Amino acid sequence: DEMQRTNLELDNLRDKIKENQEKIKLNKQLPYLVGNIVE
């Protein structure tokens, strides 16, 4: 049924967005961590 399929796709998109937000947070933190290790 069309509505169910659309809802599933929306859920998948939300999951991907969440994952990307986590990755962005990590990417912002990584330079500090790497800089601390190197020094």
C-alpha cells in the first residue's frame, strides 16, 4: 500500500539523517583529538 511504502522511505531517510549528524559531530571532534595525540 502506497502510504506504507512512503512511510518506510521516510523512516529510512530519518535514519540516514541521524547517522550523518553523528558523523558530522565526530568530524568536528576529530581534529581536536588528532591534534592532542600528535602533540
